[in-house]
Amino acid sequence: MVKRIIQSFLPRFIGFRLKALYAIQPEKAIYKAFLLFCTPRGGFVKPHQKDYLQAHKAEKISYKKINIQTYRWPGKGQKVLLLHGWDSNSCRWKDLIVKLKKLDLDIMAFDAPAQGNSEGNLLNAVMYEEVVQKAQESFRPEIVIGHSMGGMTCVFNHSKHNNANVKKFVLLGAPSELQRIMDGFQKILRLSDKFMVAVEAYFVKRYGYQFSDFHLKHFGTSVKVPTLIIHDKYDKVVPVKEAHEINEIINDSKLVITEGAGHSLNKERVFKEIISFIQ
């Protein structure tokens, strides 16, 4: 009970401190808000994940002076790249990989910056996309499977580079836009519109993108390959309506709605849909 009460008041306290700092040192407050939004709180390697990841470690990818840890499950079949979501790491694919290996697929995954065994302290879609492109160039996957943020990022990457090697996409619980997430961030911390405009201006200066630019209506139309979209009806992290939006935007897509698979979608039915789609 006490823990829940503390957790409920913590965002308000953080928001209050940001607003107070903004009144006297606006640039510092904006930077702290940026760090808060781009700093994962989870995704660390847990004790029960350590041995599995260690057994499949492969070469590291160098990205802006930090090392990105990759993993390989070699096979003679099609090449598959797996992209995990926020507050996660490559171990989240363990059960699906068992199914994929029965097809003798050649599989690669990596831990995003600040996640799993990779270095770094920050993560956002722009950074993630740049690492994805490095993996694309070295591995040249024919199938890309992305969960949550990983799903949005793989489409964003395709819009920028149109990697001809990719023949199919699988999007699991993927969001269709960033603006909803930022609106939630503002609401939880009770930040003013003025403050959020300043945070967005900082993001634009640093990366060249507005929050509204991260919407599949802008870059989803670039996808011309068959795409499987799987989303749970009761997903508490990404509303199911966003899956319907993605399905409308991507021309050659199939939408599968589950009930009870949650945001993780680590269920047998989901695995069967993916395997059928790949075959």
C-alpha cells in the first residue's frame, strides 16, 4: 500500500521539480525532461536471462562510441532480424526463437542502446533506427520482426533506407505514433503546454524531427512488402486502435487481433501466426 502511494505521488513530485527549475533555469529543466523521457528504467539482464544471452553472444556493433551487443542463432534458411521494445532485451525472443529454429532460419538480434548487454544511457527512436541500419548493412535480413518500439522503428528505418533485402515485416504490439506517448508523459508529470513546446524544440534541434513526425502515416506508406500486424485487443500499453491505423496505412498488410495475449504477445497462437506468415 505504502509503495503504491509513493509511486502515485512520485510523477507529480518530478513534474513539480521540473516546473520549478524551468522558472529559473529553463534550459536545464528542458534537458532534464529530455533525459527523463529517453532513459530506460528496465531492460537490464536478469539472473535467469544471463546464461541464455551469454551462450548466443556474437560480434559487437560500434555506435557513437558505445558497443551494441548482438546475438546469433545460425541457420541455412532466410535471415531474420529481431527488434525488441522499450525496457526490454533480446531474451524476450527466447520462446519465438525455438519455433523459428525449427525452420532452420538464420537469426540475429541485438540489445538496443542502454538495454540488455549493450552500452549507453539513452534510447529513443532516432538512435534505435541508426543502430538498426548498421544491423541491416552487416546482416541484410529478409524478414524483420519488431515488438512495440522495435516495430515502429523497423518501419521508420525502411522509410529512410528502403533496404531492398527486406521481403517481409512482422509488427507486434507496435505504436503508430509518438505524440500519444508524449501527451501521456505531459499528463503524468502535469507539465504545461509551454514546457512541452520547449522540450519538442530541443528534440528538433538535436535530431531534426518533431514529435508529430513520428507517425506511420508519414513513413508507413513506404512499406511495399507483405506485413503481418499482431496486436492484443486489451493491450494496456499501446491501444489496439493504433494497430488498425497501421493496417490502414500499410498497403499489403494482414491484421491479427488476439484476446488475452497482452502487450508482450508471447503466446503460442502468436508464434503460429508468425511461422505461417514466414512460410
